Amino acid sequence: MAKLNTADIGFEDQIWKAADKMRGNIDASEYKSVVLGLIFLKYISDKFEARYQALVDEGEGFEEDKDEYTAENIFYVPTEARWSVIAAAAHTPEIGTTIDNAMRAIEKENRRLKDILPKNFARPELDKRRLGDVVDLFTNIKMHEHGDSKDILGRAYEYCLSKFAEAEGKLAGEFYTPACIVKTLVNVLEPYAGRVYDPCCGSGGMFVQSAKFIESHAGNINQISVYGQDSNPTTWKMAQMNLAIRGIEADLGQYNADTFFNDCHPTLKADFVLANPPFNLSDWGADKLADDVRWKFGTPPNGNANFAWIQHIIHHLAPAGRAGVVLANGSLSSQSGGEGEIRRKLVEADLVDCIVAMPSQLFYTTPIPVSIWFFNKAKRQKGKTLFIDARNLGTMVTRKLRELTDGTQGDIMRIANTYKAFTDGTLSDEKGFCAVVDIQKIAEQDFILTPGRYVGIAEQEQDAEPFEEKMQRLTGELATLFEQSHTLENEIKKQLESIGYKL
């Protein structure tokens, strides 16, 4: 099995298995907040304790001064919420109440966390003995064996998110985009500095991967400003925790909100937009937004919000801004509700920089293939669009799930390097994989953007084996297989007869 891109399996898997034991009868959608909330609580406790000890060592008596923590972007943890108190109560019947009270106390002292942390640990359905075991697991983490606590707990948070996505199936699309898709977006866009925006941010994965990308290229995470929003209250809270555990400061609005009807960042002009909107969202309220300023290329149909998301994103791009958007493949060729006309105008405005057809089975939520649209308000290759057919890339990591391979020679970098060569003007077309196409040729295809129409079919390798020799070899192999099957059939009959069952 290929190595999962989502996180290193090991300690993260240990946390997941231990935490999953206390699930009981709680639905996965509700249980998410229990596991992720506990990881978050341990993370902020570790950060606080490290700063607390440093202040004690300084000997100035400032260890209880809240300002000493906020100045370092560390959440202040009041006495009754500290991990030592939680650890001491691990195997008491009150452990759930102790954790809930700790969450309330932390929210009270840290305005940024108000009404965000889960407080459902005292519920009767949660097995308190197993909850205590998980608390013990966190208490006994030896950070020097697993890396910095921010790193290990951040990876554990991400890993558990992926496991919940797997458990929840179709419902998981609201909060989780597979890491390999996010990495593809990030490696193509390279958001080193500027304003990064996701109008449907889910649990914040786009921002986390952007930060990882910057750090891996020796950049400064403080050079990006993060903006986002999400309509689901639980998902919005998960995003706040996910970003906090990664040390990413973000403006996700004051509360969860519908992007179309309550844009939390109406004046934002982003340098980079990374988004995975809900696929083919219907009845999204088009009739109430008929004259919206965002619909520069045409009013999207009420039956499908795909082109509403596209136009919202383009509206929020800076003059040289770029965007990557994950969409269902139907958006490449649809003609209903004026979608074909909107797509034509987008192409003619020279905004469509690149289209990547992705493989199927990348999502826990749906087996359907998707495409990534890259938009650019200041294209280097004027009047041209890159088409990449990546449908044959990826490796099956489970019976139902595929992932694009990572690393310098992996699938993700192949796509990113192809795009870079295109922008540099050095790319040669590769039959079956990529093609650079001008607007006139796209017009000849009625502005349908399916990459397969432009990249063609890869040339098949010539079979050098003569037909007669091949048939002799294949029939010989088949005869051997038939012989083996007869031997196995006789053995099965013999074993059945030995226990009284005759065929």
C-alpha cells in the first residue's frame, strides 16, 4: 500500500485508535468535536506550560501575567484548566465535567476562542473510563520522540480529520478536502506572500497546506494574510481550532455565514484564492441575487452554483490575483441555464489559465472525478490556456481511495512543473497528458473545456512480439492455469468429503 499523503501514520494512528475506543453510541459527526477538541486542549496546554516554565525560570514573578502569553501569541490557560488538573481527574467520574469546565475557562480568558471550543465531554454517552485512558495517552506523550508538540498534535489533528472524513462518507465534503488535492492547488499557485482567501474554507486545510508550503521553502508564514468563511457552524469552529493549532492567525468572520448572502470580506481583493466549493449546489438563492455585482459574466442558474462560486472568486481577485478552484466535471461542458455562455465569456476575457482533469476516487465523499480550474488576472501566456489530463495519475491506497503521489518525482510535482513550464513558455505538448491551446481553438470546440478534447490520446507502445509467438505463449499459460484449477478443485472435493459433504 502506498504511503498516505494525509499524515505520517504512527503516533497519529495511535491517538486515533485510542480516542475511537470511547466513541460508544455517538455519531461520527458529533464525536469529531470530542477528539479534535481534546487534541486542541492538549496543544494549547503544552504551549502555555512551556511559556509558564520559561517565566518561572526568569524569576521575575510574571508567570501569571496574561499579557506575557498574549504577546507571544500563546493562549492563556487559567489554573483550573491546566493539563495537570485534567490529568489528575483522568480516572474520576467527573473527568468529562472537568474538561468541559476547562474549555469554558479558556474561552473566558481568550476572546478569540469564545463559543468555539467543544463542551460536550460530560454527556452520558461518552465512556468516562476510556476518556480517562485517552487523557493518560496525551499526558504521557514524550515529545522528544515525536517532534515538537505543535507539529505532532497538528499532524494528529489533520490525520483525525481525514479519518472522520472516511467515517462520514458523503457528509464529509463539508469539512474535508483530500490533502493531495490541496497540495496540488498550493504547489501550482505557490502562495508565498499576500492575501490568501477561501470562501468555503471547511476545516481550513487550504490555509494549513499554504503555511506548510511556505515553511518548506524557507519562507515566512507571517508574509501571508488569511481570510475565509464557512456556512456550517461546527465546521467553522473546527477551522478556528485547526488554524490555532498551527499558529496561523486568520480572519474567518465573526461567525459562520453563507458566502453568497453574507460575504464576510466584501472589499477583499485576494492575491490567491484556493477553494473546493460544494459540488453542483442547487437552490442556492439565485433568484434573490439576480442583479448582484459579482455576476459580471452572467447570472448563474438557481439549479447549480458552480458558476456563482467561480464569479464570486474572480470578483475577489486582486488585479494580478490567481485562483485554483475544484469543481465537478460537468462544469467543463454544461450548457444549461446559461452556463455555456458564462464559460465562453470567462475564456474570452482570458481568465482561464489552466484546466486539470483529476483522477476518480480521490474523495471519501464521492467517486466522481473532478477538475481544477486555475484563473489568472495577469496571465503570462496571453490568449492561451494549458490543459492537463491527469486522470491516469495517482495510486490506490485503499480499495476505494486514490491519492496523487507526493515528493519531487511524484504526481503533484509533475502537474506543478508542467504548469511552471507553461508560464515560462518552455512547455512542449505531450500527447495524452498536456496541451497549450489558444482561444480560437477553444472557440472551435464551443468553449467546452474538457482536457481530453485538446490533449488527445497517448501513443501506444508498439508490440514487438509476433502474433503467432504471443498466441503460443498465452495458450500455454492458460493451459497451466486450467491444470492448477483442476488440482484445486479435486483438493476442495477431497476436503469436503472428509467432513461428510460430498459434491
